[in-house]
Amino acid sequence: MKYRTLGKTGLKVSEVGMGTWQLSGSPWGWDKPDEEESKKALYRYVELGGNFIDTAWVYGRYDEVGDPSGGTPSEEFIGEFLKESGNREKIIIASKIPGKNRKWPARYGVPISEVFPEGYIEEMVDGSLSHLGIDSIDLMQFHVWMDDFAKEEGWKNEIQRITKKGKVKFWGISINDYQPSNVLKTLDTGLISSVQFIFNIFHQKPTEKLLPYAKENNIGLICRVPLDEGGLSGRITMETRFEDGMRSKYFSEERLPEFVKRTGELKKLLGNEAKTLPELALRYLLSFDEVSTVIPGTRKIATVEANASVSDGRKLPAELMEELKKHVWERNFYVDYDPSLKESGYIEK
Ligand SMILES: NC(=O)c1ccc[n+]([C@@H]2O[C@H](COP(=O)([O-])OP(=O)(O)OC[C@H]3O[C@@H](n4cnc5c(N)ncnc54)[C@H](OP(=O)(O)O)[C@@H]3O)[C@@H](O)[C@H]2O)c1
């Protein structure tokens, strides 16, 4: 495993992180969650040199967002792992604070008093610390954001107070899906060290503004959904069906032919540079120097091993990177299912 610096935090993070939305407690995934396998996957990840685990207060607490919870919430599951493995010192823990109104994505025009009111941030940090069973969180991220919040003072004062108390070392923002610039004014405050955002072969928009900004200002970049929720896993066929609410829509029967066609085109590019589609997808991201780490959702030993093996320092050649530009497929999941978002100007131009 290779390591990169997470922007101005100075933390050395493994190039391949572990996304844990589906690790436990959530019916989200290719098949039903298996906590025994998930625990083994965590051990294997660390054994292979992985040191960056991304979780969130809400993962596995789906009663909170109207979806039944299936087992141990992700933060608690990771807390158990840290305790029983004695690995706390080796691992960089990143978690997230949901908006108080529990709305994803953050809505334009909704005041910060409804999303991150004063006092609420520390209350949620305390909750995450207790779930994880640790004294300090390495990176705490806002799970939704609106760049208009940059002009508010309350959150700025509160995060500085929390940092002084030692409860959080660094702060990040996990920005709204498909809005890679909806954070730039906030980054100008200097209080935020990293951005987590959707970036993959299909969604290349972050290369336009976010990557150049991050390079110039030493912001850590955490690429989420690197496999397009599984669209770039190489496993989608016309027969693919998901039971979970989100992916049954994302991979609806009407959309499958387009996924199959587009991934078929990408598979023609496989060869010496990348043997599988997920390998191509992760190598694509790690070929950008600005990227600090990629966090594929992983909960199985086999996928942990496959993903970790991509971190060998080998970048894709410039011609292949150029060719991949032709495979952009911008879509917006949220707007498709909630047309009111379109009216509120949700799609970033
Ligand atoms: N708003 C936010 O802040 C936000 C939103 C979404 C995600 N995230 C974070 O980003 C992480 C990654 O996103 P994601 O999990 O939604 O999407 P993703 O990483 O693009 O895709 C995950 C899917 O890919 C499969 N997979 C992983 N590695 C594979 C491999 N080597 N070969 C074949 N299939 C593979 C997984 O399989 P299995 O189903 O078999 O495990 C899972 O179904 C999350 O876990 C979470 O930590 C944050």
C-alpha cells in the first residue's frame, strides 16, 4: 500500500481507504450484510497497510432516515474493531455529522440554523466519540453542505472550540453529490482541511474547478463512490436487481441497458494497464496527484484485497487518461427522483 498526504492535515493516508456505509447495519449492498465477514475485511484491510476508514454518524442508523436498521451501526462496529484489535493508533478515523434536518442533499435557501445550529455540532461529535469508543476523531466531516454557510460565524467558532478541547483534530466537508464547486468559498475560510466528493470515470466534473483549487490551497481530496455505486464494479448485467431503496432506483430496469452498454465500451480498454473494470476505475482516480485517497465501499476480504492491490504507484498513461475523458456520463440521481430540486437550482452548471 502507498500513502499520500491528506492536504494540510499532514496525515499520511493510504491511497485506498475503506468506505463503510454498507459495512454493517445497513441492507445496502450486493447481498445481505454479513458482520462476521465485514469484521474479517477490516482486519485484512489493516494487515494490507490500509489506514483510512470513512464512516458517518448515520451509517446503519437508518431508523433515523426512515429505513429499517439491520444490525450494528457502522461507528459502533468500527469502535468494536478498534478495541478488540488494539489498532487505534494505526488508523485514521473519518466520520460525519448529519444535518439536523436529516436532508440529503442540503437544500438551497435553508438556513444553517436548521442544518448545523450552534451546540448541535458538539453534541454530534460527542455521540460519534462515544459510538467509536475513542477520545479524539482524526477528521470530522459535515455530511451535507451549502457554500452560503461560509458567511455564518456560529459553526466556525464552534469547530474551533471543539478542536481546542481535543475532540476533533481536523475538519472536512463531504459535499453534495454532483456539486463539486459548492464548497470553494468555505475552503477560503482556511478552517477546512479536506473535501469528500463524488469522482469517478463517469463523473469527471471535479477536474474543472475543485482539483485545481485543492492543488493550489493544499486541500486533502477524498474520492467517494469511485465505482459509481457499483456501476463500475464490472458486475452489472441486464439481470442485476437490488432490494435496497436507493440502488433499486439507481440501477432500475430501464437504466440497466445504458449501464451494460457503457461498461461494455470501457471493458474494451482493459489490458496491461488494468485487468478489471474496478481496477481501471481506481487507477483512473489515483492517476491524479491532487487525489489523497479513494474510498470504495468494501465489506468483503476479496474486494479489500483487490482494491488494495491497485495502490502500487503505477499511474495510467496519458493517452488512456485522454481516452477516458470520452466516457463521461453525468447523471443526477437526486433530481431524477425529486424534481423540486431542479427548480431550486440543484444541478451545478
Ligand atoms: N454523502 C456522503 O458523504 C457519501 C455518500 C455515499 C458514499 N459515501 C462514502 O463513500 C463510500 C463509497 O461509496 P459507495 O460504497 O456508495 O459506492 P462505491 O464505492 O462506488 O461502490 C460500492 C459497491 O462496489 C462494490 N465493490 C467494491 N469494490 C469492488 C471490487 N473490487 N470489485 C467489484 N465490486 C466492488 C461493492 O460491493 P459489495 O456490495 O459486494 O460490498 C459495493 O456494491 C461509502 O462506503 C461511504 O463511506 C459518502
